[in-house]
Amino acid sequence: MKSVDTLPLEESAIDRILYELDAEVPFAAEWHSSTHTFFRFSAPTDETAPIDRLQTSQHEKIYWRDRNGTRESAGIGVADSIMGESTDGTRTIMQAIQERTRNAPPNVRYYGGMRFRHDTTPDTYWSSFGGSRFILPFVEYVKEGAEYYCHCTLALPHGSSVEEARAALRQQLLAFKAASQHAELQKTDKKIIAKAYSDEFSPSSQADKHTDTLRTDTPNKQGWKRSIEEAVREFNADRLEKVVLARRVTLDIAERPNAVALLKERAAEARRSTLFLFDFGNDAVFFGATPEYLYRREGRTIATEAIAGTRKRGADEAEDIALGNDLLFSDKERREHASVQRYVASGLDDLTESFDIGKVELLKLSGLQHLYAPFTGRLRADSDDAAIIERLHPTPAVGGTPRREALEFLRREGFDRGWYAAPVGWVNAHAAEFVVALRSALITDTLAHLFSGAGIVKGSESDAEWNEIEMKIAPMLELFAPQSA
């Protein structure tokens, strides 16, 4: 009997797994929870970038690339899904994932996220995401170091037999393969049509698909100025120390953007950023490239950070150093960063047996630089992922201080943040990684909604904070900029 290692690598991973099923090779992994029995096949695959696996998929999909670029994952389809609609729902989800992955291999991951806040009603743009939602992908393509693998996971009711699993998995894989082939044919047909169109019309006469892009800012500049004036009054009355005001920029584009292609384009410039994409169907996709971790957990070890303050990168080394020094020695920016440090330290004091704080330094990204300080600690026995999220989110970098008063003030924002600035990531019983969903966009049909925020403290000026947001959204905005014919 041939094993998967003797099959040619050129064969698709799906074909290799189907071969193993027909040859009755044992599953690579089988584990149990109180509600499910899980089965997994794994196969090496060719060196196609995981993100490229998503280009033609019509299924639900997720994408994740960690900040260091050491692990990249593309999930297609759903083996298991867990949803909740409240803060308690998030706790229930975390407990369910813990129970379902306790006996699983450490590379089994549930991916997802949650709303920035659960005490407001989602608008129509965010309706398909739910309050909290995590999925275990049916097919997951992973690049880890120099290794490329495909994992196929099946979740059946507890007590299901191996024979039932083989039959169900074979049926689902054949359907998955047929759908993928159909999508690939559609892609080819579109290329043929596009080529025929370009052959018929000269480039100078072709319409630029982004020419008719319309932009709406919520709030507009007048509303933004009014919000900052209201915040300053709260500061002067000692009711607030800091509040992070956000802005939504909505672009109405003639043709629906391809979120996967846009994220791939962004990936080329997103240095030291975590890339993510969530597409749960219903024509809505949320994606971004964020520089900020909420936390990382390995067993009982936690790592987190405080990030605040912003300057652009310089055109040359001398200007870059000057801008960095201006940020490091700015009284306003250091006060803003200090409030985040104090908040994270207070949270870790509640969650850990002990923790350490690193020195404040500059986090230099491709287009921006921020003040940054790392934290590491040893978690208490009762500090699970739900407790960590509840205690750390939202940090003053995306909410404000004091937290309760800042969140109450943010009810005036005038739009639904949805999953923007909220925790998104992956989790299992052994480890977790959550980031703050910044530098992000939501695509709904032909609308692209870009989000960013600015920390407002005493001394903040309306025009300067408006321009800071423009600087932050510029890399995402460029993805939708008019293209030359």
C-alpha cells in the first residue's frame, strides 16, 4: 500500500487525502470532546502561497499571517463553528474551544473574533459577523518555516465511528473539489472575456473601474471637530483622561473589490504587521494588517505590549531619526503612551503571578512609527483566554481611560465599529494569539469601509488628529486608489 509520502508532490493535497481515504490509511489524528469526535488528515503540498489558495474559493475563508511572517494559514470551509452574541457568549465560546481542543494536536486552531463592544446593536454592514464567531477550517493550507502542509478536519457528533468519518469526509472532499474546479473555470472564463474586451478596445478608451469612487467620512470634518471639543470639556472636568475617537471612510466603488487580492498587495508593504481576513459568506469580508497584539499565550506564559503615539517614516535616514526622536520626546505622545502602559500593567497585575515590563522604544513599520513597550508574565491558574480578553480589551490605545467613562463617551461616534479595533485571532487549549483589528477594512458588496482612530488627550488639536487618521489609513486607501488605464 502506498503512503502519502510516496505520492508525487505535484498531485493536489485533496487528491492525496482522497487516495489515503480509499486506501484506508489511518487518520493522522483523532480526538474527542464531550460533544464531538474530530478526525484529521494531513498531507504535504506544493509551495503555493496559502493566500493564493483563497483566490478562487467560493466557500467561507480565513487568512492569518503572524507579525514575524513565520506562519501563514489559509482556511477554506468550516468543520466547526461556534457563535455568541454577548460578553458571556465570548466566555462560553472560549470554554467550548478549550474543551474541544484539549486532546487535539497543538496545530489545531479556531480562528475568529468579536465585536468591539457587545452592548450596541450591529448595523447592517456587520450583520453576518455576529457578536463573537470562531471557526475550525475544513481545509487549511499552512506554511510554517519552509514546510507547506494541508490539513483537512472533520467534526462529527461524539461517538461517530471511523467508517462514518471516512464516508462523510470523502463525500465532502469530492464536493469541495468540484466546487473548486468550477470556481477555477469561472476565473478562466473571466480572463478570456477580459482579454477579448481589451483586444477590442484600446487602453486609452477603457474605463477605469475606480474612476467613479465616491468617499464619505463618518464623522465629517465638522463633526470630528465637535467631538474633540466635547472630549476636551470632559478632560477639563476631570471626567476623562483619554478617549480614542475613530472615523469610518466609506468608498462607493463601481465594481466589487477582491479582498484577497487587496490583502496580498498590502502584505508586500506591511512590515511587522499581522495580516488577517475573515469571510463568513453573505458578501461581507473584513481584513487588515495590524501592528498591535492584544496578547500571545503559550501555555501559562503571556506576552503583550503597549503601543501609542504616531509619526510617519522619514524619506531618508536623517529625517526618520528626527521624526522618531520627536515622537520619543513629545510630552503629549508620552502621556498617551503612559496611560496605555499603566492600563496593561494593571491588567497583568490581576491576571499574572508576576510580569516584566520592557523599555519604551520605537516600533518602526513600513510607513509609520509608534511608541512601544513589551510585557511578559506568568498567568495565574484561573486566568483563561476569556478572562484575559475581558481584562485587556479595550486598551486605552483603542478605547480610553477611565475605560467605563471612555466607552460611554464613544456612544456618540455615530457609526458601528463592528469588529474594528476588537480582538481577532486564533485559539486552542495550548496557545492563543489575538491582535487588535486596526488598519482594517470591511467590504460589503461595492462598498469599502476603512477604519482608523486617534487618541485624544489634553492638548489635542482637531486638524492634527484628523491628519493623523489620514496618515494611518493612507496604506489601505491606496489599495482602492484610481489605477492608470
